[in-house]
Amino acid sequence: AGSERKPTLKERILEIPLNGRNAATLTLTVAGAYTAPSSGADQGSGKTFPGAVAISVNGSRQNQMSYLLDGANHMDSFSNINAPFPFPDALQEFSVQTSNYSAESGQNAGGVVNVITKSGTNQFHGSAFEFVRNAQFNARGFFAAKRDPLKRNQFGATFGGPVMLPGYKGRDRTFFFFGYQGTRIRSVTYGLSTFLPTADNRQGDFSNALTANPNNPLGRAIIINDPVTGRPFPGNIIPMSRFDPASIALSKYFPVVGGSGQVFYSRPLRESFNEEVVRIDHSFSEKDRLTGRYFRDKFFTPAIWDPSFAVKYTNGVDFIVQNALLQETHMFSPTLLNDFRFGIHREHNKRFVPEGVPNVKDLGVNVWQPSAYKALESISVSGFFSTGANTNARWPRSTFSISDDI
């Protein structure tokens, strides 16, 4: 046992179980850190980049962690939780401080997480990888009708070494590192159900709601009152002359069903991630070193609109995170070192509605609606269905950080 080779740092990072290869979850490997309720912190992919974690350290709030990338701020200023980190193959170090950290690591009351990206060396090194998960490798669950439809591919490559240009040899002086990872997730959410107005309901006949029975979508006896007289409609039947034109127009976006009106449906899931990291290190001398690093991560999921089945209506998301760093380290003497860092962190997420969606004005409602785009705001019919989503929106935010440690 004493002669066994110890795993390298790279092997330890790559082989540790990471759900989705999300480096932020490495925080949970230290004592006192645990997953906290994400409510109020992670606000969904429309506002928070997927992969953000809500972690509490030693009892702190879930949004009181400080996250750094190469020593520069790497936090979402909208929610005060982590921005996405580079993939494990592009990381050199990962550190977590949970208490008694120095003043340079301030900002929040919880722990401090610092992730260091890889730099090039005097030797050219590269790697390529792909992690695949799909039905071909999965067994069917004992009670499942078929195999899990999830298809997940994570692929990429890294390459680094000395900068070699015509007339310039960068060995011992200038180094580069580049890494890319793409993630494609394709799946289908099955087992969704809702109640739609039946053919009788479309004629105003809600007599099936007078008693609680399997054909009653409301699940209990409901008597429909005339809002004008306050008295029940005879036989629970609403005269079609009383129908709101907007309701009739909306019903055109749903299929005609029978029975109780309950329908089962599925919704597709399509998510794409693309992340790149580029780093340049240059040594002016043994006492002076300059580093420049750029990291970018992009998330995209398309919007969904089916004019024959409006319940599937879903917004799309286009989300970009960028982080840039300029660092200069200078050694004045064996006992005096200066480390300067300037960082820029920017997040810009765009929520958009699918094309072809009507708005309530198109349905006949006499209200002003923006002309630049059309969106069907959230509509919910008690006991039946809901459809619609939020309107177009953007949340750009930028953080600039300057630090100098002596």
C-alpha cells in the first residue's frame, strides 16, 4: 500500500463525483457546508444562470457566500450567489474558507470560495473528452413504461503551452491555455395533465359540475351563478349569448375533448451550454508576472408555442456570463510582494416569448398592448387549465472589482 501512486490534483478534481460537472458543488466537500433552501436566491433560469448553488456554511444565509475566480469577484449581483465556474478540466485549484479568513477575503458573512484556472507550461499539453448519457446506456426502471428519454452530452477539449510565434519563443516567459466545453441536454417531460373545456362546456353546459363525479373536472359540486342576477343558471348551463368573445377566441387554441376533459401531454426540453476560457501568462522577469484571463458561458433554451395546444406555452432564455481578469504580481524584495487584480464580471439574460403568440388584444380585450412583440400573459382557469408566461425582459448587470494586496 505504501508504494501506491498518489492521485494528482487534476485526477482528484476530475474523479470526484460532480453532478453535471458543476465545480461549485465542490463547496459541499468541506465541513459545515450544506445545501440550503434556494427560495429567494435561485430564481430560475430566466433570471439565474443554471448551475447556481444555494449553500450555507456554518449557519449563514444561502446567499452569503463569496465566490472568486482567480481572486476576482465572480458573483451574480442580482441574487448574490455564484456565477457559473469553468468546467473541471480547466481548473487548477479550488479552495474553501469557512471561518477566520483575512480581511482580503471579506464581502459576505459566510464562506469564501476561490477557483483558480489553469495556466500553460513549457510543455504543450491537451486533452479531449465527452461524457454521454442516453437511453442506450440506461436500464428501464422496474415500474417505468420505457427508458429514461434524457440525452445529455458534455464534450470539449483543452490545450496549453508556451506561446510560439515567428521570431518569438515563449518558453520560460509566455504561456497560454484554452479550454472549451459544450453541453447539450435533450429530454421530454411526460405525465403532464390538465383539464380542458369539453365539447359540452364550449356550449355552456356545465351540468356535469352539479355533482362530484369522475366526469367533473372541478372535483367537487359547483353551482355557477349569474353575475348579473346573483342566482344560479338553470341546470348549470350558461347561455352562449353571455360568453365573452375573448374566451371564445382563446378556446380556439385548445383541442376539443370529451369525457371529463382531462388530457395528458408531454413537453420537450432542449438546453444548450457553451463555455470557453482563455488565459495568457507572461513573465517580464523572475520578479514580475502579468496574467490576463477571459471566461464566457452561454445558456440557451428555445421558447415553445403550439397553436393547437396552448398549454405547452413556455418562454425561452438566452443567458450570457462573462468574466475578465488582469493581474500583475511584483516581488520588490524577498519580504515584500504586491499583487494587483482588476476584474470585470457581466451577466446579461434575456427572456423571450415564442413567435406567433397572440396577446389579449388579439383575443378581443380592449386594452393597450405593446406593439414591439406579442405575449400571452399568464391565464389560469380555476379547476381547468393555465397557459401563458411572462413577457420579454432583460436583466443586464456588471460588477467591477479592483484589489491590491501587499
